[in-house]
Amino acid sequence: MSYGLKPTIRERVLHTHWKACVEAIRDRFPALSPRLAAIVLGYAVDGRLPPAWDTEEIARKIGIPPGNFSELMPEIHRIVEKAAEKPPVNLPSTKAGSSGHRRWALALALVTLSLTGVVLADQNGAFQEGKSLGGSVNPSAFSGIKNGSAADKIPAYGTNPPETQFFQGGRGNLSGPGVAKIQNCATAAPDSDPIKRQECEAVNFMARNPQIRPQFNITKNDPMILAAKHARDNAEEFFKSLGINGGTGSGSQCTTRVETTPAQYSTETCSSFKEVNEQQCTMGRLVNIDTDSNFQCDQTINAYETLKCRRGTNVTCTGGGTGCAPSGIKMDSVSVSGFGTAVMIPAGGGYWDLTFGTITSSGDRIENYFKGNKYEIYESNINFTVVDKNSIAEMKLFYVEYDDHVALWINGNLVYSTTGGYKLDKCTLEFGLHGVDDGVHGCSRNYWEGGGNKYSPISINLQPYLYNGNNNIKIRLAVGKNGETMFKLRTLAYCPVTCSVSTRNDCAALEERAR
């Protein structure tokens, strides 16, 4: 869709006048940055509607309501048509779209390929001339290379830059200083010293290059690929054309030699022993005599009598089961550090709910607890004491509401995340825009746009993560503009068991008789 621009004007904008049109829009609306002016031009050319936060920022800087963004286009069309009538002064910018830049890059590639035959045709002579020149200047070049000879030729030779303090023996954290350097170079005025200016030019190039560099599709039949394959498959002839004797053919200096390694022999021995143990045995009759017996033939004076009786212990227990107070959590140990509050509420059937987040003292969610604080990450910690984790029959995270995105850890273990990542940190994009980094999907502004409050029924067993003593729950909440969150943790404890022990002795009479 051309959106009111003539086809010839649109082609000029895309191919030769993109930068001039962006500057013309900024002349009319000085409050717009180059990036915002390019977004307005892109919408005027092909109707690409910018994201909501960009249209709001553009409307705010121009001074129009966000809903009237399309009404601005007639004036933008007049500015673009006037700028496109002037002669072009620069090659097309990559921001103008991929079509014009690809045509320019393709033309440059065709010219380069056409010159390849001429270069290869004379490469042997050029090689020999370069070889002779290098041999003639080597003595003087090597004689000038010595310690200290570069001090007056290389700026800042032998001095350490300030950034060496970040190395710290390989254990330094470079993320913060790196982001600060990118932000500083993005807005700093160019240094008057061309050598010092190269630092920020390199930083800006690396920070912006992934978005602005042209994209090419190089297939396996591309002339460059085919030429490389031909050089690889005909390497010997290629080297010979340069005056280098190499390769594996008949004229090569390389030869094939066969070496035979004689067989190696070694003699190894081992010993096997049979262990012999001393054994003993007794032969003949063994007679045991005790003092309680009077041994006479056919007469019994004293004899042993075997009798049985019962002696035991009875154990009687009461209690057990589940549903008794307390909940397994020490009731007076729950505390909050950060936003929100936490309350313990009986849920019926012996269950207790630990409700926490942006709630009232009765456990109800507070809508839009955070208001107007754009692009922020909030953190809160809930601490509670478990006297004996084995006394807890059940503890589950079963209810969550959130706006925009949230993540929850218990004792350092991530148990719930709405983004699918393993963290929820604030990060910085190009032009100083803020995003959310969840550790998996990179730095993105999409997680600021959670929309209205969301309810998610869940069932996550928390017992494997509990400790005896203090336990910690950490919440991190990402809020694009307005937001809140609420979690519910349901717990059930075993009832205590009370036991008594009694003994039973039916052997008292026999014990008295045996005395």
C-alpha cells in the first residue's frame, strides 16, 4: 500500500532519498529523534504501524493525541514529496527497506565478480613483483623494529587504559561497565581527537550493526562459492599459476613414503597360589559334668524342668490423622520484606491458606497496586518457620493472579514463571529503551504488555523444597504501567500422636518357685 505517495516518489524514497526524507521530517518536527522520524517515514511509505509505545511517544513529542496518528500522514506526504524532488546526496540507508539496498549490493557484487577474471589473469606477475619488493625492504624494516621504537608512533603506547580495572584477574563482571559504555557512546559528542574518537565509533558500530547491516542470501550456486570450490579442486594448478610448486601431482615437491614399524613383543608372567588353612577335629566321646547332677546308674536325683510363661508390653496410642491445627507453619513466624503483605487463613477441612502479594489484611487482591510506574521490576520476600517438615502432609501452590508477568522462588528454587524463563530482570535495549530479560528469550519489551489481570489455576508441590527452620519465598513482578499479583499456598498438617506403655508379667509365680 502506498498510502497516498506516488509510485515514483515512493521508489525515490526507498532507493536514494531515505536519509533526506528523515532529515526533512526532523526539520519539521525537531523533537523527534532520528529513530522516531524513520518510524514515521516507514509508516508513510508502506503503512507499517509502529508499536503502541512508539506511537504514544511520537504523538507526545509532536503534540497530538495518539489516536490521531494517521491524520498526520497528509502533512508527512507533502514533506516527503518535497524532499524527494531534490537530487540525491547519499547512498540508500539500510533503514529504507531491504529492496533498494539489495539492488545496490547486488550491483557491487556483479562488478566485483567481473573484475575477478582480470585480477586472476595478472596475479602471477603481481605476486612476483610483490615478492621482490618485500625482499628489498625487509632489512630496513627489521632494523627499525626494536624496543621503544613504537613509542612516538602509536598514541598511548605502553599505558594501561582505565578499563583494565574491570578485569580483576578474570573474575570481574563486565555487564554493567559494558552497558554504561554503550549508553555513553550513544549520546556523547564525538571527540575532537580522531584516535580517541575511534573508541565510541567502534562501540556504536557493534551496538547498531545487527539492526542496520544488509542481509544477503548466498546459495551454494553463488559464483563466489563455485570459484572457491574450483580453486580447492584444482589447487595444484592454481599454485603453479602463482609460481609456487605444491600439491600432490607429478611435479610436486611432496612425495609419499611408506614406513614399517617392526612388531614389538614382551613377556609377562603371573603366579597362582592355593591357600591352605589349618583344620581341627575331635574324635571320641565328650562328657560334660556339672555340679547340679548326681550321676548314678538308673537313678535321677536332680533334673531340669522346662516351663513356659508370658511377659510382654502393651502400647496404646491416640490421635493421628490430618486436619489438626497448627498448619505445619509456625503461625507467628510469617513476615514480609518488600511490597504487599501475607496472612494465614483457615480454608476448611483442616487446610490453611498462606495468601501473599498485593492483598488486603483479609486476603483480597488490590487491583493496580502499582500505578503509573512504567517499566519496573518489583521484588518481595515472604519468610516463615517450619518446625518439622515431616509433620506436613501437604503443601501446594494452587492459585496465582498477576499483571503483567511474575516469577516465584522458594528457598532459591524457581517453581513458577509466566514467561518460561528462569529469571525476571530489567535490561536495556537500543536508544536507552528498557526491556525484561527472563534468561531464555533475551531482552524484550513484550513482557511489559501483560494486559489486564490474569488468573492461573496451578498445582505445584512445595514439600521437596522445604527446610526445617526458616523458609523463604521470593516474588519478582514486572509492571509495564499498572500491575499487581497474588499467590495462595495451601497446607495440611498431620495430627500429633500420644502413646502410653504398660507391662504384663505372667511369670511371677514361676520366678518365685525357682528361687
